[in-house]
Amino acid sequence: SKQQQSILGFFSKG
Amino acid sequence: MLEARLEQAQLLKKVVDAIKDLVQDCNFDCNDSGIALQAMDNSHVALVSMMLKAESFNPFRCDRNIAIGLNLVSLTKVLRAAQNEDILTLKAEDAPDSLNLTFESSDKDRISEYDLKLMDIDQEHLGIPDTDYSATISMPSAEFKRICTDLMAMSESVTIEAGKDGIKFACNGDIGNGSITLRTVQDVENKENNIEIALTEPVSLTFSLKYLVNFCKAQNLSKTVKLHISNEVPLLVEYAMEGGSYLRFYLAPKIGD
């Protein structure tokens, strides 16, 4: 099934 | 120092109402362009980005960068004391330990004043890349809410598919499946009923309905909502307000088979 991604995987810190 | 006066308290009441179930402790970052907030939910799946532009206030004064660390549950308790039509003024010192709020009834016969204790919140800002989205859909915010609520009764997730024939919201649940397809609507008399679809390439992505239903709490802020979708990146759900202010929600997709 599809896995929920984290927003941190797309937007960079700092 | 910060001094920001809103003609109607309801703007701030509605914004805080729309985000308080998603984020709890966050900074209102104030500078001369306005009041901004960026915060993730606890599970790091959604991101809230609020901008209340200086133009939405009259007057607005903030000559330095001031971080106002707030607990939104506490702020809600204070804002409950403001009537929708009250004039609301926010005041804070340069390195504040409290936020002063006054609510003035429109006929000026009552002034309420509150000081809310602030928190030190060490918040990391995320860089949100500029994205040319493959599909941008503008639709009535009430319609979007209905779709999300209806589909959530059947399933945890929705697949949003935008193509040249329209936009399809589809779900698969234990009891069966369902879908809603929207086509372009041009209502010349009532533009807020329009459904506009701008597409550069077809997209199909799956999202958690729990979060989308949560975003729909912002429905009162704007009669229309914009969805920006590209394959493999977070969905952007945007509610625009007067004066260039906005409330944006980003939601990470569900990926895999």
C-alpha cells in the first residue's frame, strides 16, 4: 500500500 | 515594537481557528511586511504557512523582527472574548514576554484588554522551493470541504487526478469505492462559483483525507480555494484573503503501490 511521506523529505531545513 | 490594528477581529479568530488543531506552539514572526507563521504538525506530514500582510492591518507598525511565541490554545481562549466585528489591536515590545490584545466594540462603548504570556519557541524554518505546479484548480471552498468530508466517510485516502477532462477525487474503502469528478464551471454572474483548471501535464497523487478535512476549517476565510498539484511533491492548498494575506497548507503525498 502507499506510504505516507514526511514533509521533511521535500522541504529543506534552515 | 509591534502595533497592528485589525478592523475586524474575525480575521484573526478565523485564522487561528483554522490552524489550532494542526499546530499548537508557534511563532508569529513580525516585521515591517506583516505577521508570518510557519509550522509543521507533530507528525511532520503537513505544514502551515500563514502570511498576514501589513496591508490587511490599519495601521501596521513593526520596525524590527519580533518573534511572538504563542500557544494557540491559549490564544484561542483570549480571542473567544472578541466579537467578530470588534476592532482588534495587537501590541508587543521588541523582546516581548507578553502580547497585549485589545478588543474594541464597533460603537466604542466597550474596550477589553488582555495580556497573554509568551513562550520561547525554537522553531526551524523550512525552505519551500518555488514550484511550477502541473495543475492548479480553483474552486468554491465549500465544494472542496464537501468532497473531502464525503470521501472521508469511505476511506482514509483520496487520489486526486487532474487531466484534460477535469479533476477527479477518488477513494477506495472497506465498504466500496467512490469518486467525484469536477469539470470547468464559468459562472459570469457569480465568479466565486467558478471551477478553473489550469493544467500543463496530467497529475495523479494520493493524500490523507484526515489532513485535508482539517485544512477545510479555513473555509470561512475565503469563498474560493486553490489546489496546486504536481506529481511527487506536496499538495498546496491555498486560501487567499484581502490585502494579499493568505493561509497555505502543504501536505506530503502517499507514495508506493
